[in-house]
Amino acid sequence: MTETTTHPAGGRAEETAPAMRPILHYTAKNTWLNDPNGLVWHQGVYHLFYQNNPFDNVWGNMSWGHATSTDLLHWTEHPVAIACDEEEDVFSGSIVVDHGNTSGFGTAEDPALVAIYTSAFKEGSVHQGTQAQSLAFSTDAGMTWSKYAGNPVLARGSAHFRDPKVFRYEGPAGSCWIMVAVEAQHQQVVLYRSADLKDWEYLSTFGPANASDGEWECPDLFPLPVDGDPDNVKWVLVVNINPGAVAGGSGGQYFVGDFDGVQFTADPDSLAPTDADGNVDLTHCLWLDWGRDYYAAVSFSNAPENRRIMIGWMNNWDYANSLPTSPWRSSMSLAREIELATVDGLPRLVQRPVLTLDSGEPAGTIQNMELHNSLLQLPDATPGSAQLIEAEILPGTARHIAFRLLGAPDGSAATVLSFDALTSRLTLDRRNSGNTAFHDKFSSAESAPVKLDGGALRLKVIIDQCSVEVFAQDGRVVLSDLVFPRSGNLGTDVYVEGGTATVRKLGVTSLS
């Protein structure tokens, strides 16, 4: 959680279109949100806590908002869970189900939920100017919370020690709680262990490594089987960075390696090479998302069936406080199920959107159609719905394949998703997407390297009012961007330039 200067107007922005609020992505009713916090599954319910300003729709008064869902798509907003007070702002953190009642906050039969969060102490506090880790607990399934009287439970005398992700560890180092947090301005992840969530012992430090020009934030550490093989398990360390991401501003990187209960060690192939001056080529780092708007991503540690499900904040600190929406500002990404798969001989993350919707047959379906230097109209986006495009295309001799999304009726504006066969790069271009003038850093085009499989480009694209999330090659590459089209811009088409491409299959579905 990083403090960012608020928008000079200091108030609520005018909404550019009445249908701007997304259909599938979580937004608070009429306030600001940022980092997802405390992702926990409990008694059949997914809980999403998040950084929230209860009093306005710009950053400030940091508290934990709260929403619940049974399917990760339909969310119910609840009152503020853990509020700021005269002593502290409540920054990012995590929640565990204390099944063994190690903390003593619940019972063995009825375990408490325990939140581990960062206290950002205010002027006048005895800890003013520092950040430290504190506890709150709930004995009614997350609906009400009490701050622990012994807070803070872990302090380093640091002004930038924050974002604790805590999980239960069972392994060679024994059974304990593990905390991964950050010394943000040192670009370091720091690890601790505890038996009771109250007393913490330092273990080790990781970093700086790879992208390290900005502050490190919101770490996460978890094991995943490679290709689903339980005998081949690797650990993934996620570290979000701001600024300094591959697309500019905020973004999330990850490392693959091993964790022995004390130290995380990154595999050599997870570490980007450096030049003679020690500089890192950001395109050689491992990125959760190559777009501009996926940050502070963290996962549920206890999702059912051992699934690893991640949610990120769909925004970028470069322009976060200036988004042209009102009364709400900012949304979460779609939930993503993540796995480790062998890609070019190496374990790498693949991500798939969680879309548990029965939306019927696609409105438009195409199979085995050749396009030669031509444009094909697709079904328009539907007001009040999101749009799913699923495509498998053989570029053949074509140089460019491009989708125009949320286009103006006269063709004057659109968000363009294009593949360049010569450079093997996929680009999401929002420079002519609609309203881009609200901030000088918003207009942009993001690109990522994409390797064809058997000559095929596979895409899953979710367009939801003011966002585009692209999952390429079965989730090996992801790009996520906000867009703010003008009212009535709903056009969708695909065009081919420089030769002939074959649309092996393409479907367009309305998601409501």
C-alpha cells in the first residue's frame, strides 16, 4: 500500500458515461478502493477485503472494506470491516483461519479469523512515522472485527515495513505461521515465523532482484505443482512494484524457486540478466500481467480443492486518483486461477479468468474462415453486459491481425488488440479508446511477446464497460488495461492486413 498524492480537485469526478461501472468486476458502491486484502475462504464464502476510503472516492483514510461472494463474480458489499482511527491508518495485509486456535482469539471448535495488517501510525501516536504489523480478529465469520490490545505485534522501526501475507506452513522447518512482508524502499521481501501470530522470529530476506527501481509491495508466497504433478512442486514469490513495471508505473512480477521454511531461493532462470552497469531488461523479468492495470495482486491461501486463486487491483498509481468515474473509483480484476506449467522447458505461471456463468451459446460463431486483407464485423457489445471473445487464429501469411473493441459507430475510436506476426508481439492500444485526456499518463499502448503454438494464436478477451483483460495462449501471457469509451461506442470487428489468415474458430458471447 503506497500513499499517493490525491487528485488536486480533492473531490468526486464526473462520470463520462452512465454505463461506466463494470458488470463482472467488483467496485465499491460509492467510495474509493485499492489493494485487495485478506482474501480468505470460510464456511463456503469467499471474502474480499480491500483498501478503502469510507468517506470519499480518492485515496485517504485507509481502512478495510469488505465484500463476499460464493462464486467470485456476484459480490455483496458489507460495512467497513477494520477502520482507521486517530492512531493509525489500516494498510494492506492478509487473513488466516486459526484452526488450531494458536492465537487464543477463538476456540478449537470455532476458530477465529485473524487479520494481520500494517499499522501506518499517524502523528501523535507513540509509533508515529513508522509502519508495523498488527492483528485484528473476528469470531462471527468475518462480519465484525476487534483490534488486538497488544498491537503492534511486529515492528522494525521502519517507515516502510508493510503488506504482510501470512500462511500456514507444514514442512521440513516444522509447523508454523510464515509471514512475508516488505521493506518497500529497500526492494526486499522479509520473512518471519510464529507459533501464535503474536510473537515473530526473523527468518531471512530476499532481494533486490529483477525489477527493483521502485518500491516493492504486496508480496505473496505459495507452492504449486508443475503441470499438476504433486511430486514436482515449486514455490512462487509474487512481488508488486511501483513504479518500475514493464508497462510503466505499477505492476506485478514473480519468481519461481524453492522455500525450505526459512529462505526463498529463486531459480537461476527466474532471474533476469543484467548489463555491464547492472541494469535489468524488464522484458526478461517474469510478469503477472503486461498491461498497465493489474497491481497489488494476492491470492487466497485456502481456496477449496487446493486451487490457487488471485485477485489484483485494476488500476495504476500513475493516474489512480483521476479516473473519470463517479461516485465509485477503481475496481478489482476478475479472479484468476493460476497454475504452474512447463513453458519452453521452464515452470511458468498460467492464468485463467474465473467465469462461472452460464451465458448460453455465443451470439456470433465462426469456424474455418479465411480473411485476406479484409475486415469482419462481429456482434456489438451489449449495453449493460460484458463481452467475451474467444478466438483461435492461424496468422498464415498475414502481417497483422487486429480486433477493434468498443468502437465508435463512425470508426473514429476504438481500443485495438493486435498481433504482429513479424515481431511476434501482442499489443493492447488504448490511445484512441475514448476519454484519455483526464491524465497525461493514461494514453498508452502495451505489448508482450507471444509465441505461437502450432502456428496458432489463441485469445480469450473479456471487455467489461471500462476494462479489457486479454488472456493469450491459454493464459501464458496476460494484458489488462482500463479504457473509457464514449457513450454508444460498442462496435466490435476483426481485420487482417498483409496477407491471409484463417479464423479456425471465433465466438462472441454477452455476459450479463
